[in-house]
Amino acid sequence: MNKGKLLVFSAPSGSGKTTIVRHLLAQPELNLEFSVSAATREPREGERDGKDYYFISLHEFKQHIKAEDFVEWEEVYRDNFYGTLKSEVERIWAKGKNVIFDIDVAGGLRIKKKFPEETLAVFVKPPSIDELKIRLKKRSTESDDKINMRIAKASVELATAPQFDIVIKNYDLDVAKQEAYELVKSFVSK
């Protein structure tokens, strides 16, 4: 199978990585397709199975782990698993496209380790932990306990930034989107 490129975007929740990934997907010249992750959590309002995530049961997820069906997987929170199915990457490559991931830090680093030549791993860094907390509260999608869990996790995730190929500092979203575009354009044209 002809392998395309893998573009990994990782960051703590609220850093802006999803907004940046959506911007890149809207640029047809980059020939990107979004890798839909599998998740055991319940869909949030407006999320659709097969578009935002493949929402599967914990039992089904564990069956996929046993069958080694994942490129990477992680128990992000207790009984809350996320992963990238091999079939998803193969599906996108079969279409002649490059795969873009909006993925947690551990998963992003696993993909980079598994496919070092094909992968550009980008870490999106927020201006500060305080700004991250403000962004998460503005979303109004999670309880204060969930937000506090994400903030605690963010400190650990920020320490992994040097392990990525490049760090984009998202102090200004338009600047961050442009920087990401230039990086991806250069990488996919190699």
C-alpha cells in the first residue's frame, strides 16, 4: 500500500489544536483527511458517530486491543479509552490522502515512534495554564471536576512538548493557523 504522510497535532484540551486541524482540512491543496478516533466515552452534544469519533463500548474497545487492531490507544481517563484503528489509517491512505490527527499527547508520540519517516508531530502550546482554564470554561461542555482533571493533565502534557518535531505557540490563533499551514504544506510536498 502506498503510504501517505501522517500529521499529528497534539496538545492539552483547550489549546486550539482542533481549530487548527479544521483550518488545515479546509485547504484542499494539502490533500488531508481527518483520522476519526475510536472512543468509549458518550458523545457530546452535536457529535456524530463516524464523523467525530467511532463511539464504541468498553468491551468492544478491549476486543480491538486484544486483536491488535489499533495503531495506538490510551486509557486517557479511568475506563475512558481512545485509539486509532489501523483500518482508519489504511482507509485514508487507500484514497491517496495524507492523514491528519487531532490526538492526545501520548497517542501522538506513539504514532511518531511507529511511523518516524511518515510523521510530522506538532505540539500546540497554549499561552498559559490560566488561559487554558478560561477556554475550557467558555466551552460550557464539561463540569468543573472534568475541567480540573483536564487542567491537572495539561501540566503533564506540557512537559512532553520537546519530544515533538515542532511546537506551535498559540498566543494568536490566526498566526498559529498560518504557521501550521506552512509546516504542513512543506512536509506533505517532500
